[in-house]
Amino acid sequence: MLAAMPDSAPSPLSAGGVSPRSGGDACPGTLRLHRADDGALARVRIPGGVLSADRADALLAVADRFGDGELHLTSRGNVQLRGLDARCGGELAGLLTAAGLLPSAAHERARNIVASPLAGLDGSPALGPWLTGLDGLVCGSAAAASLSGRFLFALDDGRGDVDALGADVTLIAEGDSCLLRIGAGDEVFRIPAGEGSRAALLAAEAFLRAARDSGAWRVKDLPDDVRAELVHAIGSAAGDPVHRPRPRTAKTPDPGAVTGPHGNATATAATATTTTTAICVDVPLGQLTPAQWRLLTDTARRYGNELRLTPWRGIVVPGPFDEGGAAEALRALAAAGLITTPESPWTGVGACIGHPGCAKALSDVRAEAGAAVGPVGRLPVYWSGCERRCGHPHGEWIDVVVTPGGHRISHVRGERRDPPATVRNDPAALAAAVAAARA
């Protein structure tokens, strides 16, 4: 248990102000807009990806009022608004605050929390108490306001999906206890489940103390000896160490219907039934039109009144759904252009914003990705307009990067990368090479 570590204190900036980390970290937020070629960009943190229908409406309203009207999902289950007027910051922040989407000006870029999107829907443990607890603790910690916009918490229901994302602090549900992982190490520490949220915050605060001299933004950026000392210190305070390698590849939710247990707590195995507890859709390139967003929000309001944005640019709509309701909803979402089956050729295809939205991009990679869409591949593929690879996935994937000499294609396996092959600017040859790599 981490009781021996210093307690956090309420932040004097929780009602307003700016994060103490004012230089170096260029991650955008809702108070620090990023200037792109298509206008200003705001990144709205959605802890755990969980949105009520009303808050989803509020996001669409600000996208329509200040930006291009579309909503862009990120690889951390957040939402980006693009095409904003650079002078809209004050009004934008005010509307998001009124909607409950900006609870602390000091911590708005520190609220980076991903969570297993199917938690509690298919028989797995629910993570709501961890999520609300951790978000509240982060917003109440003066130290946590100094976390960079890159620092990431992950809450895993035990299936290993978000544990595979390489977060800085990960909680993994396991029966009546939970496992605490620091960075990408194979050693985790067993603690009581009720202490999970507080343990995660205290681990992040311990990281900040360890990072003072190095200026590291994430656990992986720490010098090896400092990182080892950090893990040892947290382990000494936490409890029993357990060897549990981090999953190399996330098991993402398949588009379609999700079934789970249904009935009362006294149901026996013989009488237990299942029902459609959620539907899942993927979003081509993570970009949603106003009509698509409105349809998803209306579907959520009709059933569970909640949307869960996934770190794989998808959306889960919890139910339960009445008989025939799931099929009807999936048909409407498919007609709107969303991915509702794993057999869609868009499954596993991702790309950065590319040209013309980004000045650093060397081509319109979204158009190129669309032109190369073909049979579903075994591996996901991500197209990047430059070497920065903004928003790329984790684990095993096919990396396509535009260079001055053509498109460089390589197979990534965690920290390892196979020797790349370069395809000159021939669309047919490029599509064939990507399909072969994904197979």
C-alpha cells in the first residue's frame, strides 16, 4: 500500500489559472490551442473516453460554432476540434466548463486517462469508481498540474487491452485486488482494489519528484537508474511484487454487438441469460461528421445515455438494447458511413491529419490511405505524413511514412522495427505493398 508516500494537496489553481509547466510541452488542450494549417486546434480530454449524451451535444455545438463542425478522435480516446478561430479560446473554455468538460483549468492537459471501453459490459469488472476517483484526485493535486500532456494513466479491466498501450501508470483489475504497473516494466505490485485510484495518483506524484533533475515528461524518458529507483520506491511502499509482462498487442473491441450477462445477482449458471449490452463502431480515420456524431448521440440517449470513445478511434454505445434494437442501430450507423463489422476494408486503417491540415505533412495521407484500402489485413496500418508519426498506434502494426523519396513501409513490433522498404510514388504499387505487409 502507498500510505507511506506523501499525500496530495488541493490545487490553488483548480478554479482557474494555468499549469505550472508553461514551456517545452507543446501538447494542445482547450486553454492552449495549437496553430495548424487549417486553423487552430483544441484537444478536449475525456477521461476514460466516457461522455454523457448531453456532453456529447456540447462538443458538437462548440465544433459547429467555432470550428469546422467535425469531431476528430485521438489515440487516447480524446476529441480534437479543428479549424478553430484562434481568438475563440475564452468562449470555448467557458462553454466547455459549463458542460462539465473542463473541471480544472490547471489540470486540463493532465487528465489523460484511458480505460477498457467494454469494462462492465461483457461480464468484466466495471471501472467507474476508479475513473471518477482518479480524475477527481488528479484535479485536486497541486503536483499533478505539472504532469505533461503526454503523461498517461490506464485503467484495465483485466483483459489487457489498455495495458498494452504503454501508459506511465496502469491499474489492472484482478479479483478483489488490483495490479499497479509503472511504465513498461514486467513487474507489477498487488494492492487492494479500493486503493487503486489513490495509488495511481501517488505513483504519478512520485514520478514528478524523480523527474525534477532530468526534465522527463514520461516514465520511459527517465534515465535507466532513476527509473529503476522510482519503481523500487513505489514497490517498497505498495506491496507484493508480481511478474506480469505487458501485452504486446491490444485486443480492441470488434465492431458490432456486444453480449454480456443479464439477470439478477442470484441467477444460477443454468438460468443465466445474455443480452446485447452495447454496440461498437469504428470511425474511418477517426473523423466524424456532425450527422454521424448526432446519430451516435441520439442512439446513446435512446438506450444507455452514454458514449465511450476508445483509444482505437472507435465508439462504444452501452445499452442494454431491446430485442432488435441493436441490429436497427447498427444498420443506421452503417448507412451513415461508420464501421459496424470487422469485415469492413477500413478496419485497422489509421492516419494522421496530413496535408493540407498540417504544414509538416508531405502529402495528403488520408486520401492515400483511402485509395489503398483493400481486403482486411491481419495487422493494423497507420499512415503518417512525416517522421513525427502523430497519433500512431502501439504494439504490432505496419508503419507507412511519407518521405521525400517515397513511402517507407516497415513492420513494427513494440520497440523493434523490421528493415523498411520504400515505394516510389505509384499508387497501385503502394496499395499492393501495404496489403502485402498487412497480410
